[in-house]
Amino acid sequence: MNLISGASGFIGRSLCQELRDREISSIGISRDHQQDQLFLSWIQQDIDQEFTGKNAELISRCDSLIHLAWSGLPNYQDLFHIEDNLLRQYSFIKNCIQSGIKNITITGTCLEYGHQEGELTTEHDAKPNNAYALAKDCLHKMLRILQSKMDFKLKWVRLFYIYGEGQSKNTLYGQLKDAVSNKQPYFNMSKGDQIRDYLHVSQVAKFLVELSDYTIRDGIFNCCSGLPVSVLNFVKERISLEKLNIELNTGYYTVPEYEPKAFWGKPSKIFY
């Protein structure tokens, strides 16, 4: 039985659909009540609260956690990630382990690599340069230390750039779809000469389910396509493939300072 945090989010919805397609039982957790046909049960509580009563009984049924939840995005520079979110996340995961869940899969971020460029492998050191990435990296390190005290497997998954239907309007793809939906004549974007690594959310979901199911693995994993593509070409490709009626206004935005100019990932293999 899988416990899924962040189950109602963008990745979570695709993940839960993938679990249902594979007939893998799951329990969702959220601070808001969102009973869904994708789940046997739904736990309504904040992630840093102690499991008690019925919620504790539901957690005791689970042997795996796929942890997606993380609040405060896309404000990557906000100190909230370090001062508040980090300890809340750690408390929740430790709570799960103390409740008997020994197979832990957690989503990190490619931003943990910092300003490093080119093909990034899991052998590269983490060099985070914004509050969000630093908090993620600290959480990873804290959980590695916890492994010396408690017995559990930890799969740390660094996600690269994800896209798909239902994505937040704060993302590049979400902004493009929103502009088309609002019948705007132009899509405002940067020059688009940054090189990135894009992967559809359905492929991310498959990766997470398969990695979580392979219980003997432990370590860091890159979840990415391995294919470097410019942001401009990515947008043009989506416009062409999805037959979107919109023109591009490039150079409207500048690229955030915390993002390197060109990087992509080397995909991790789950099975050897």
C-alpha cells in the first residue's frame, strides 16, 4: 500500500492515475478533504501533525511513501523554504518511518545542482543557490543522517523540467496554455536560448511508480529525458504539435539569476 503526499497536485494526479492503471492501492494525504475515486482512503491533516486515531490506523497499512508535497512554490528565493518548510517536511517523513513505512521515495529538484552546466549526473555535487533548492538539499542530507538511526530505504529523485495538461499558470507551459485559452495574440517569453531538459508528467509518474516499487534500491536518481533542447524550440514544438494559435514575443522576460544557461540531466536507470 502506497501513501501519496501532494496527491492532488500536478504530478500527484498523474501519479495516482498511473497507480490506478497498475491496480496498486494508495492512500492520499492532504490538509483539505478531497475524497477521490483514485484512492481507497484520504487522510485529512497537515503533514507535520502526528498521526493519531483513524489516520494512524490508515498509515499503518502503508509500506511505501511517495512524497511530492512542498508548499510555497514558485517563490524559489523565499526563506520560508528554509525557516519553516524544511523542518515540517522532515517531521512528516520521520513520522511516516516511525509508523512503519520503510520504503521512502521523495522528489527533489534539478536546482540542487546550482549553476553547474552541461550534462548533470547524480555524481555531481549539490551546489544549491536559492532557498528552495537549499532546503531540498538539506532535507536530503538530514534524512541520510536519519538512516544511521532508523532502518529505511531512501530514493531521492531530482526532477528536471516537467510539463503537461493541468500544470500551474506559474510555469512556462502553463503560461503558454493560459495565453492560448485567453485568446491572446502573443505569448510573452524570454529569448529562449536557455538549454533545458523537459519530460512529460506522465513519464515522471511512471518513473516514480517503478522506482518506488523496486524496494531494494537506495540513492539519488535523475528523472529527466536526457535530451537538451532550447526553451524556444520547446515552445515552438508545443505550438506545432498541439496546433496552438498564437505568435511568440521573445525577449520580453529575463532569465532568473539562479538558473544556469545550459543544463540537462543524465537519466538514471532503475533496473540494472
